[in-house]
Amino acid sequence: MLLALDISTSCTGYCLFNEDKLVDIGSINLSKHKGLFDKATQVKTDIIKLNKKYNIQHVVVEENLQAFRPGLSSAKTLMTLAQFNGVVRWICHENLRVPVEAINVNTARKSVGLKIDKKDKSKTTKEKVLDWVSADDMSIRWPTKILKSGPNKGQKRICNEAYDMADAYVIGKSFLVK
């Protein structure tokens, strides 16, 4: 069983694959947890539960960003994410005793045939990835919510964690096709 992770300090998306078949997809919500260690403890708890249920044999994660890019994440944010990525990778290594590998997000997208047209501004990259995953596996039911206020009150929207789940899916599929 392969566990694929998209690690973030607010929400960590995961997918489990048995050979090339998706078995489970979900997320670990970390937004209510304060501090790196509290968040890491929650991830550890959830990963151990997943391992008991699925007997994980390999872990693959999205490699942390290697360079600062103006207009996107700040240097401080990149450092925090890199620290958390390392902590979660260590948690997997220490608790699961299985190989843990990292894959660059652009390499992963390319290997599965996901092309992001940067000139097409009709959707964000996250939305394009979600669309690709939805087309690749139509059985996935993304988490949704009903908006409670504002001009779109009462409308159904895909929850933000779906984007992390979709990123984990791409990382997992990429590992499987290499």
C-alpha cells in the first residue's frame, strides 16, 4: 500500500493506493492546531491510524519548494513549510519503518500527463489540478460545504482541503508511473 501526502501546516492531503488503484483519499485538518509540534502530533496520530487500517509499505510526499518566488509564499512561510515537511517525513520514517520519498510537483504533473497552461487565467492552478484528478478518477467525491453568508449564501462549494487531496493524488499517481 502506498501513502501519498501533500504536506501543509493548515491541511495535509493524503491518498492511499493499492498497486495503481485508489483505495482512500482524505485530509488531516490542522487549522485548529497551534504550533509545529501540535500539528505534527495530529499528523502522527492520523498516519498511525491509516497504517493500522491499510498496512502502508511506502510513502511519497510532495517535495518542498526550493526557491522563493515574489508574489507567492514569503521566505518565512517557505521555511515553516520545509520544517513541517521534514518533520512529517521523519514521522513516517520513524513510525512506519518504510521508504519515504519526495517528488517535485512539476515532475509529478509532467509524469502523469497533467499540463498546466499558465496563459489560461480562467482557473487557478489548484482548480486545474482538481479538474484533472476528477477526470482521471470519476469515483472521487470531493468534500463540499454550503455557504452560510455573503452574496453566494446557500450555494454549494468544494472545500479547500479537496485541493490538497488532489495534489496528494497527483504525487501518488506520479510515483506509480515511474
